[in-house]
Amino acid sequence: MSEALAKQGGDAAEALVLRYLENPRADLKDLVIVHYSGMVERIARRFAGVEHVDDLVQVGFIGLLNALSKFDKDAGVRFNTYATHLVAGEIKHYLRDRSQTIRHPAWLQELRHKVNKASNMLQAESGRAPSEREIAEYCGVSESAVREVIATQEMIRVASLDATAGDDDEGDSDLDRLDSAMLSPDQMSVEDRVLLETAMQQLRDLEREVLCLFHFDALNQTEIANRLGISCNYVSHILRQSLNKLRKILTEEEARDRALRRDTPEERGVIDEETGIYNEDYFRARLSEEAHRATSSDGTCSVLVVEIDGLESLKGFYGDTTVREFLTDVAAFLKGSVRALDIVCRNGSTGFGVILPVTGLSVSKLAERIQAKSDKWLITRANGAGALKIRYGYGTVPEDAKSVSDLLKIAYTRAQGHGDQSQKAA
């Protein structure tokens, strides 16, 4: 009975939104805000303790108003679902902007790289620290811009995932150091540590020992083989097998945790049950939101589309279950290859889309890096169905396009180009 009443209330609210869209009167807008105030407060309470809940509610109402102004009734998504994403997104952006971790725009990171390089070169030439004017003249920018870069560096060091130590060709990249930090117990939260330890207990003793020696003691495969008295090939096999087991255990645990945290039908409606990531409806709605945010604030946002060739052969050889497991593995691979703030979603029945907020033209380097990484990753997956190929395409707002449809067209075109280049190389 209560479910029927709730459904009737939801239908009435949806009808009210449609009335407002047809006739955007101020009194109808007030009624919509009253109807959805409970939803805004419920979402804001999830983040209580980080900031005062009243402040978060006010920010949430901004997200609700944005949802009301941008909602497309013909998109096939309920307003309640769409508004939930935008309200939560607005609160998250607010918290991120007020947090101690400062996420600098791409132009500032590029300028920082130029300033640091110019400073090092001028200091090497003159034997002294260069002035702000000398650096500005060398870079062709204003002195105020140089001062801003220096000021931000004093607050926090923002590392480029593509830069290497000392800007030379040797040494570990920041991406490698980031991967190492994620596996370091000192860098993990208590919850993540407990989850990892629980998952490790489900592995065989030899698998646990090899993983610990390789990831925590930083031994190479030859050193592990000598210490345990086994062959290097067997060490490689154990690493590959145990990581696959660990990935599945953690994925299942994450899915159980996510199921426990889903307390509304709207939240359940944005998750793809097959892979555990966001579904295509969420991908389109969130991409529209981020693109609108970028164009209205002179920012940038990029998208990465992921296309997979060879799934029909895999299905014919192994069946539907293997294809589903492969897509789940690809989803986990993508999530592990991008930043925490990037959003990995399903896009079509066999593809994926990755939304990259505050990411500009550097997305081309990201696509190349993930392409190379996925090519190596595919080699480790033994299958008798012939060659699988993962292709990547990208687009950036507003440099490549301003509308989401044009942005995706450009990304798909580039993904097809990657496929053609791979065939020519073969």
C-alpha cells in the first residue's frame, strides 16, 4: 500500500514538472521545489559532517534548479532520476572546491610546466635564481601569471600523470608512483586495508606470498623465483592468476556493498547490473551536465569512448558468460586506468564511455597511454576466439564541439581511425 502511495506521489511530481516545462510560471517552480525538497535534504544528509548540512541543502537546491532548467522530457529519463544526479553532483563539486586537495585546471598545469622548465634553464645559464620578469619574458606570459603559478605550487604539488622525474626519459612516471602508492598499506584507508586483507585470505598461501613479495617488498620475478625455488614462468603465472582472483573477489565485494547502499529505486536505476558501473542513461545525462558546466564556466571536459572488436567471435567460441565476464574485466581495467574523479560508464551493449571533467587537449595523450596499456593487458588474457581489439576515441568541450551529440561523433570517428591504424600496422 505504501509503495502504491509513493508511486502516486512520484507520478504527481513528474506531472508537475511537465506542467512547468510547458508553462514555466514562478508558482509552478515553487511547487516543484517543495515537492523535491525532501530528496534534496536526503542527499545532503549523506555528506553531513563534511560541511554543515544546511549549507549542503542550499547547494543541493542549486542542483535541483539546474536540473529543472536543463531537463529534456523526451530523453526517456524520469526527472526524479535526473535531478538526483545533478543534486548529488552539485554537492560533490561544492565539497571538492572547498577541500584541501586543489584540482587545478589543465591550463594552469601546462603553465606550471612551462614556468618550471624556464626557471631551470635560466638558472642553469646565469647561475642564479631568475626573477619573475625574466621567467615571464621567456615564457611569453605576464608576471602576474608567473606569480600565480608560484603561489599555487607553494600550496600543493599537482603531478602530471605523464611527467617523469626530472623531465627526462628515465625513472618512474608519476603514474607508476601513483600505482605504487595505491598498493602501499600506509597510503590506504582503514576500510580499504581491511577489505584487501579479507580478500587476500581467500587466496592460496603461495599466491599471497608471491603477491606480497612483488607488490609490497618490490622484488622482481627473478628474485621471487630464486627465493621460493620455483621458475620465473611459474611466478608470472601465479601473479596473473592471483590478481584475476583478487579482482573478482574485490568486484563481488564492491557489488555487495553497492547493493546495501542502494536505498531508492532511482539509485538502482543508474547502475549497470552486468558490470557494476554506471549505465548508458547515466552516461548521457552526466556528460550533458559536465559539458554544460564546462561551456558555462570557460572550463574544459573530455570524453573517452571505448569500442571493442572481436566479441562476436568470443561469444561463438566460449558463450555469453565469458563475454559478460570480459566486459566486467574491461570495466575494472578502465576504472583502474583513470583518475578517481573520472566517471566510467556503459555506452551501448558492448562499449564504454569515460567522462573526464576538467580535462582538456591532454586527453589525446591519455588515450594513447590507455591504448598501449590495454594492448598489453589483452595479451595476458588467453582466449581461443581470435584477436580482441579495444579502440579508443576522444573529444573535448569546447575545443572539438559544444554539443554532446557532436562531441560523441568526433570521439567515435577517432575511435574508428585508431582501428584503421591498427589494421594498417598489422
